[in-house]
Amino acid sequence: MTSLSLKGVRKSYGQHPVIKGVDLTVDSREFVVFVGPSGCGKSTLLRMIAGLESITAGELEIGGKRMNDVDPSKRGIAMVFQSYALYPHMSVRDNMGFALRFAGKPKDEIARQVNEAARILELGPLLDRLPAQLSGGQRQRVAIGRAIVRHPDVFLFDEPLSNLDAELRVHMRIELARLHRELQATIIYVTHDQVEAMTLADKIVVLREGEVSQVGTPLQLYDDPDNLFVAGFIGSPKMNFLSGEVVDVGAGTASIALVNHGGVRLTKPLGASLPKKGERVTLGIRPEHFGVAGAGTDLTLAVDVAEHLGSTTYVYANGGGERLIIQREERHMGDTDTIAVSIPTEAALLFDSAGKRLR
Amino acid sequence: MSLALVRRGGVYVFLSIATFLSVFPFYWMAVGATNQSPDIVRGKLGLGSNLLVNFQHLMTQVDLPRVFGNSFFIAVVSTLLTLIVSSLAGYGFEMFRSRIRERIFQLLLLLLSIPFAALMVPLFVMISRAQLNNTFTAVILPGIASIFIVFYFRQATKAFPRELRDAARVDGLKEWQIFLFVYMPTMRSTYAAATIIVFMNAWNNYLWPLIVLQTPDNKTITLVISTLTAAYTPDYGVILLATVLATAPTLVIFFVLQRQFVQGMLGAVK
């Protein structure tokens, strides 16, 4: 398998830039996930790697070779599309062997490759069916099979699970993880579903408005986001954000008053990036990090809804015009109108007024 | 009686009238082909026993195999060329982005509004200058880039999944291979519907062949039927028999491709 690199890659449609300079390295056998909201450019970036969209500026290298102007079929990539893109008039067997046929491979070689891919994906009994005779999950497996038979250097997946129902999506997610382990493949995977990104990726690339917001392992992004966008995007339920104002700056600490909670104060230890006194900041805290009242800075919130999921409970609560989600391990919260929680300062993250993380 | 029942009854009456109006001319034509001319003029609507006699008369007046051969050749070649040229154009208009694409397409649609009568004379002058007068090429050539069929294919191509083209590009197909091996088989309902439309138009074409085909050897069935009606005492039995024979191929094509025709008109990509 082969590595891939993007250096200052840009894409514009006329005067309108959609990819604003992406630098990225994908190591051999790495499972990289591009994630971001709709319109952030993740699919465009994948299509540029595939050769389906031209690169306006910058360099794309696959296996150390410049690929900017190379035909898609000669880049050593295979792509799995969101809509499966199976040829409707061909059987599963013909769909999977189509690329090899056009590459001039002998018939017995094509049959061998197709049968091998069918074995891996358990498609054997379906080989003579037409795509219209398959379920969504089966079609997706055929689309993956079509990619596998080409033995590409890099697999590209463009939101491959989006058209599947929730249960099948979980099943296929596990299948993909197994496949990655079995094939030892380099995979670039696009999704807007951060759960898919967290569960599948070795490395996540969070994109926003055509730019890379942050690159890191799933847990790095979860625990140590660089900015407010990544903090809010990664994690389900989302991170809670509380508005604050810096009321005092000491040696390696900043005292923050939570402006919507009666000026409740907490002191946050920080490193080099200290805010200025009077600066507006945002305090981020994940739902599971709230402590029981009395253990630090306490807030009392009005309970709106409690979701009992069996193993855990999510409490949706309001306070000072801010809606917060609190995770509790109790199976039953009981009938309660208010909840008192504490914010452990070591778990809380601080962001400046531009949304940049203060560490 | 409920309002729904009255409504449904009204629909049935309307559909029955519409069916009668559609089917009766065919019935009259078919029955007329079996009757003598005086019976037809008198308005006889039952089957007659004059079919073989009408057929013999038709065969003595017209070289049927040649005339049918001419019509078939023109209709089949026209259909093939029109489908290839117009579907390529429709595919191109929809698949390739260009700043002037819509302008050119609008111009083409504007040309649809020019009646053929206005084009007839300049077209004849062009054909004559190209020394194609009295040839099948003269009949076929002006019709193969049909704006209506280009428009029809462009609209149908909007339903063609772009990801199929992308997948084919990744699979190593050139554009012409994508058109041939992916687009054409996927759009077969559209092709079937277009086949019926183009074949019928070419088969029934009268005015342009009348202008450019002069010798009897080159005449098509529609031209021959018109010469039968021009006789001093027209034999309506013979004329209607010729009309039945002329209608048969288009009916056969329609019934063979009927299912795909409906799908194609609905814009379905299966």
C-alpha cells in the first residue's frame, strides 16, 4: 500500500474558492476520515484526489508520484460512491469485473479476482443478480467489491453508508473496519457523521469551509480540540458551551466569570496562551465531565428533559438562556425540576473570542 | 347514488368516447380494406369480401416490395442516425459544463419555432447544389439532428446518475466508452421511446420526400398512397388497404417497444 500527500491544494470554481489550501499526509495503511458539515469541501477534496475534479493549485502525490493531471484510472485509486454507482444493466459479476475488462486482463484472471472479492464480502450467491435485485447493504458490498478487485493503492469512500438505515449502517461500519484490517489498505473516507469518523479512523481530518480545521487521532480531537468548531463537531452529544468573561489573569491562570450564570467564577490553569482581562471567552465542557454539586464551581439548572438510555441518562437542562446536556450514570433521575452540577476546571476547555483554544 | 360514483361514471363515459374516437378510424380503415369502393362510399361498416381483389389491384398499380423497401430503408437509417447524433448531443449538453452551453441550447430551441415550410426552399437549394437531389441521402440528412430529440435526450440525461459516469471514469473508460457501454444501456427506455417517435416521423414523412424524390423507383409508401388518391376515380378499397399496410410497421414497433416507451416518457432510468 502507498502513502498520499496534498501540498497547498486548492480548488476554485471561477472566482469562488471551495478548497482553500490543504496540506495533508496520509500514511500507508492508514484509515483517514474527512469529516465536516455539508458544503465544507470534503467530497470535493476526495474527488480531486480521485481525479474527478481538477486541482486549481498545489500538488497531489500518490506513492511519491505527482498525480495532478493523471487519468483517474491510472492513479492507483478505487472509489466507492454514496449512491453505489453500480451499472444497472450488468450483473454483480460484470459490475465487479468491469474495470479489469477495460484494463485488458484475461478472462480467467478477472473471474479469479471477482471470486476472491466475492468470498471476502460474502457475495458468492449474488454474483448473477442485477443491482436492482439487491438490498441496499448488498449493493454497497458490491460497490466495495468492485473497488477491491482493482487492488488499488488507495481506497476512496464517499459517504458510503449514508443511504443505509441505522442498523445496517452500524453493521457495515464494522464490516469496513474488518476489511481495513484484512486488506491492510490505505483508505480515505468521507462522512458527515462524526460517529463513523470516531469509530473507523486512525486519523480524522476536520474540514470547515474548504480549510482543514484540525487533524488528529479521534481521541486527540475529542480530548484536545484546537478550536470551538472541532470541539462542537466531534462528540455526541455535543460539547456544552458557556459564555464567560475573563475577570482576572494570574501567573498561569485565568479567572472566568460565567456571565449567564450570575457571574459564577472558576479559575482555569493555562499555559502560554493567556487571555486578556475583560476578554470574552467560551468555556467548553463535555456532558460526561460535569461533576456532582459541591465538587467545584456549581451551577443550578432547570431540567427540561431526561433521556434514559439504560446504561446512562442524558439530562437536557437550561440555565441563564444556555441549554446544557449533562450525562449521568443514574438509571433514574426521578421527578426533579432542577439539577445542581459542578464544573471541574481541569476538564473544562477555554476558547478565545475568535474560537481558538486557550491552553 | 353517491357523488364519487357519479364522478367515476363520468370518467368512464369520457374515456369510452375518447377510446371510440381513437379506435374507430383504425376500424374503419381495416374494414374498408375488405370492401369495394361503392360500399365504402355508402358507409358500410361491416367486413367485406373484397380484400384479395383490392390486394391484386394494389399490386398491379404499385411495386409494393420496392416502395416498402424504400420506406424501410429511409425510416431505419433515419432512426439510427437521428438517435446516435441527437443522443450524443443531448448527452453532451447535459454532461459538459460550459459558459455558453445554455445560450446555444436556447438558440436551438428557438429554431424549433421555425416552420418547415420556411426552410423547405433553402433546404432544397442546398440539396440540389450538393447534387443529392432524388437520393435517399437527401431525405435522411436534414432530419438526423432533430432538435426535439436532442431536447428529449437532454431532459432524460438529467436523470442519468452522474456517479455512474464518475465510476466509469475511475474504471478506466474514455468518454466514448462511457457513452457506449454505460449511458446507452442505462438509457434504453429513452432510446425506445425516441425510436418510436423518430421511426414514425420518418415513416410518415410526406412533404420533404415529395420535394426531393422525383423518380417512381425512389418513392416511399406515403407518396404512393397520395398518388392513389389522385386517380380520376379513386378506388377507396385499394387506398385503405395501402393505408393499412403502411400503418402496420409503426403499430408493430409501438407495441414491441410499448413498455419501454412509457418508461422512457416518464424519464425512468432502471
